[in-house]
Amino acid sequence: ISEGPENDDDKSGPAIGAFVSEGVDVIGSPAWNAVGLDGRGVKAGIIDQFGGYRALMGIELPLEENVTIRSFARHGEIFHPDFEELLQDHGTNVGEIIYDIAPRASHHLAYIETAVEFQRAINWLIDEEVNVINTSLGFESACYRGGGIFEPVLEHAKSQSVSWATSAGNEAASFLQ
């Protein structure tokens, strides 16, 4: 059970009693955090599905005031309401890892269901002045060959100095044919 933030003055650090991702020690995050490299001033954009996210704010995830949420789907939710919410927690898990590594970073969540919503989400995150966008998506776009439908918006993000972190391999087998 969480007892609240570590630092009551800042109210943006990890909660006491929170679980910590196993990779944190492997990458040396505690040493970086101890010298002040803790994500302060960083805006992390995540495009994914966020089942259970709200329930973990202030415990395993930043406090509500450090989270900006936007759904681009017609239903307005941050997960698909026709399916069990907690089975749609990939983005929530990504957020937990980001929070463990950079506990002072703010989170900007974007839920999408279509390619058009993906493009709109990227533009919104750029407008929010995020520093990095994380995605774990698979779309058929020919991006890996160039000339796909997302290249213009990805180039726009690059021109705005937005870093990009994405999964590698989710759709890898489909590209080997």
C-alpha cells in the first residue's frame, strides 16, 4: 500500500511502497536520479491504450496534476470500452516504466484506434511540446521502406526536436516476406 509521495514538497516523485520495474537497476537509473537526472522538466508522450491508468496515478504513476490525457477515439475513452479495461494496459505498463526511470517527467497520454487518429495524436503531442514520444504500434504504412503515410508527420516531429522511442519487432515477421 502506498503511503504517498516521497517528497511532500514536490509531490511528483514515486510513491513510497510503489513497485519498481526490474530494469531500473540494470540500466542504472537510481544513480542518475540521485544526481538530479530524474526527468524534471521532461514531457513524455505515450501513444497506446491505458486500461487501469487512472487507478494507479500517485501510486505507480505520476500524480494526476502531472498527467495530460487525450483520447482521439470517438468514444472518448483511453481504452476500447467494448473490451475488458485491464486487458488493455500496455500503455499503462509503459508509463510505469517511464515513471520508474524518470519519476519527475510529466506524462502526455494519447489513445488512438486509427491511422488518422495516430497522425492527429502526434500533432497534438508536438503542440504539447513533448520531448519524446513512445509508441508500440504496428501499422501497414511502408514506413520501413520510406514513402509511407506517416512520414510527413514523423518528419514534422523530428523538425520540432522530438525524440522517438518505439518498439522494434512487433510486426517484424510480416516485413520479412
